[in-house]
Amino acid sequence: MTLLDDEELYQLVNDLSETCFNKSFQHDVRFNHRLRTTGGRYIPAKRLIELNPKYATEMDGSEFIGIIKHELCHYHLHIEGKGYKHRDKDFRKLLKETGSPRHCSPLPSEKKGYNHVYTCEKCQHIYKRKRRIDVKKYRCGRCHGELGYNSS
């Protein structure tokens, strides 16, 4: 799926709102390039839906549509004055009725393994870490031997 412009994005959200909720969407929706760990968010004070553009480009269309439906559940329940937060009964009920996902799948680009590999020089145990550690400060958790850095 290609990245939509503002008008196309609003039209997609409004079409989904009318199809799934039988209500029109009358406020703002936009892409937020700073979102990293979530597919989208609804800001009640501004009545604004922000969507992560990476989900539109990297994932299939059904995942992105599911995120929009999830945020529309927040939106419509907030407008109606009902419980719109994740823990609220109204919200969970509306998610089931509309077939909206409770959580989005992780992005393929964000799925990273480890970057740094350390080996205990005494017992040869291997430690795989995302972040670097100071080998002068930390020791092996099994035998308290010194750690050596290996490139991954």
C-alpha cells in the first residue's frame, strides 16, 4: 500500500466509519511520523486520530484498516460519552462488534535481534544483547568470569 495524502486518508477513514459504524467521521486524521511503538492513537482533547505511516507502507492493507477501525472505536465512544479507554467494557464490546483488533502487529522493520555478543572467558557462556555493556563493570552471571566482546 502506498502512502496516502491527507484527503485520501480522510476519505478512507470516513468510508470505514460509515461502513463499520454507520456514523460519519467529522474531525481530523493525519499521519504522525514520530509514532514508533504504536499503529495509531486517538487524542480526545483535539478529537484527532494520528496514524503511523509505516503501517500503511510496510504492512498489508488489512492491518492498516484494522488500526483505523480500532482508533474509530475510541473516537465514536468518546463522542457518545461512553467508555472509550482500553479497559472499558463499552470499548471491548465495540471492538468485537466491528471486528477491530485489540493490538496491532509489530512492524517487520522494528523486529531486530541482538546487536552485541559477549562470551564468558571462563565458562564460555554466550550473552546476546541489544545494548552494549561495559565489560569492565559486568561479569558472567553463572561463574563471575570476565566477559569478552565478540562482533555479531
